[in-house]
Amino acid sequence: MFSQRVRKRYDLIDAWLFGTQARETAGGDSDADIAVLLRGGQGAPGTCVDAAVGGRVG
């Protein structure tokens, strides 16, 4: 699961799904938009963590 993979690398406080997946209006080619809150100022605002946890969620 995404949150477990992020938690292993970062000090994850919380994660939120938003966008078309959250609204249940996603199409077959839609991605997943996930906002994460990290403890201790890890990374600058807008930092992408998907490279650290892999491009695919699951």
C-alpha cells in the first residue's frame, strides 16, 4: 500500500487521495493524486515522493 511504502522512507503523518480517483470519476488512463504530510520538514512543498516509492501504487 502507498502509505506503508512512504512510511518506510519518510516520517508520514497523513495522506489524502484527491482528484478524479477521490471523486470516483476517474477514467482508465487517470492517475492517482495523493497529498502527503511529512513530519519534521522533510522535503520542500511540492516535493515529489513517487520516485522514492516507485511510480506505481500498490
